[in-house]
Amino acid sequence: MKKRYLIIACIVICFNGAAQQLSQVTFSNGAVFSWFSLLTNQNILIRISDDGKILEYGTEESSYYNKNYFAPKLVHWSGSVNYYEQTADSAYRGKIKNIGSCFFMYYSSKDYPEKVGKIKSAGNLSFDYYEKYQDALTAGKIKNIGSSAISYYTLYDNDAFKGKLKMIGQTPIEYYSSFDDALIKGKVKRIGGAYYTWYTSADRREFQGAIKSGYQRQLINGITYILW
């Protein structure tokens, strides 16, 4: 009986050690995609570019009093971080092997050119990428993170948002078009059921281009979207 409990405990520990989730999606200037953030079971945020590169990792500085507060720089995390050695596949060399309990695998040098050296898995999350034949603007960009499918506006869409994020899982993202005021074109208009308005060139100069309505930090369908 004790042996059985030990086996179950080991399985639970291994599963929890691998468990990560897509936690945040961040835009700068309310318009330009910045990064996806994974949250590990150790509460470490790992920021990843839309072409599958690790940008930064650490913990987030937060505020108890301002729900819109956002610190662009993560607080340094001093736990275990290891790298793949020079003897590994050339696509792996020098890349991060693990951040705490989150282990990374990468597409090898023998994979499609759009995927070589990019994150293949982070703990329990698998990654895939768009290939050239699908659309020139999306080639090499992340196609899915775990069960969350990710799509982008294409070459055939309005100039103000072509190439931008279009949908994450079941959450659509819309932007102001090139027909809108010059100061707000390309800015986020809607994420799921959350709408955003911005001050335009018709408003007082000190407000122009700033957010007028809509929280800059919102939890939508399990993911926090941040506009800063």
C-alpha cells in the first residue's frame, strides 16, 4: 500500500513540475504586440516573442491598489536556470534548458526552416508555427501554445492591422483601421467582450493617443491582456 501511495505521489509531483499555462498577452502603445507570458507552477513568468524566443523571465511586480498597474521589467528570479551544452543539436546550443521546473525542448536543425531552433515545448505546453506557404506575414510565428490556437491578420486585411494578432483560442482581437483617426489607427479596439476607446486628434493635446475607456489590464477567457 505504501509503495502504491509513493508511485501516485511521484506522478503528481512530476505532473505539477511540468504544468505551465499561457497567462498574459501584452501590447505596447495599445497597438503593437510585445510578448506572450507563460506562468509556471513556481509562479515564474516567462516572456516569449511571437516567433518563439525567450525574452525574459522572473516574477511580476504588482500593486494592491491599482488594478491597471504594470511594471515592464520583471523582478529577477535567482532559481535554477540551465542551458544546453555545445554537444547538443546545433539548433539547441546555448539555449535555455530549464527555468526552475519548466523544461524546454526546441525544434531541431532538421525541421522546417520556419521552426528550427524555436521552442517546441515548455513543460506540458507544445508549440507549433506557421509555415511560408500559409502567409508571408505569419511565416515563423507561433501557431499554437498548448490548446490555444493563435491566428493573425493577413496580407489581404486592412493596412492598420495586417500581421497583427487576430485571435487567441476563442478570443477575437480587433483594431482601429486606417480609416480611423491617425492617432488611433492600429490600436486595440476590442478583445473578446472588452472594448477600448482612445483620445483622438480632436481631443486636448495632453490626452491625444491615450486610452479613454477600457481597463489596461483585463482577465478575458482565462488570459490577462495588458495594454501599456
